[in-house]
Amino acid sequence: QVQLVESGGGLVQPGGSLRLSCAVSGSGFSIYDMAWYRQAPGKQRELVASIATDGLTNYVDSVKGRFTISRDNAKNTVYLQMNSLKPEDTAVYFCNARPIMTKLNFWGQGTQVTVSS
């Protein structure tokens, strides 16, 4: 069973930065498409950013230019660097892993990000 463990969330003032990390167990990380989702209270979970096995990235419009997703295959870890944070970025952020050419889908437990003064 693949396990995903997120870290790096917390409370930050508007305009601040945070870096989320997601460590993935096992040896298959290099063949996983990885993504970060978020869910704010009363809202549906939304895709924030994704990074494919070849490094191709994709972002939701609301975070373009502020967030950067990256991966380190040697450390089995995906990151989300979040800059210029806004109150509307407040949400629980979830890490997602999808092994390519399968229908498998793995989730982390989530980490809270709160942007408030």
C-alpha cells in the first residue's frame, strides 16, 4: 500500500510563503503523476497543481505565478512552494499520487494552510 505524508502547512500572514512537502512510501515514485489539491470549508476539492512523470506541470489559474510544484524522484517527494499567499488560499491541502497506466489513486491525510492577519 502506498502512503503519502504531507507536511509544511500552518498559519501565515497574507503575502507570506509556505512550502508543502509530500513524502511517498515505496519504490514506484518515479512512475507516479503527482498533484496537490485543496479543499476549503463548504467548497469542493479542487486541483491546484500537477506534475507528470516527465516533469510537465499544470496549475489552476488562481495560483499561476505564485505557486510552484516540483518533485525529487531521489527523495520520493513532491513539493508545493506557495508565495504571495492570499486569504482565499486557506484550505486543507492534499497530496495525490496516480501511478501511470493504472486506475489507482492515492491520497495523503491533508495539511491545513491558513492565511490570515
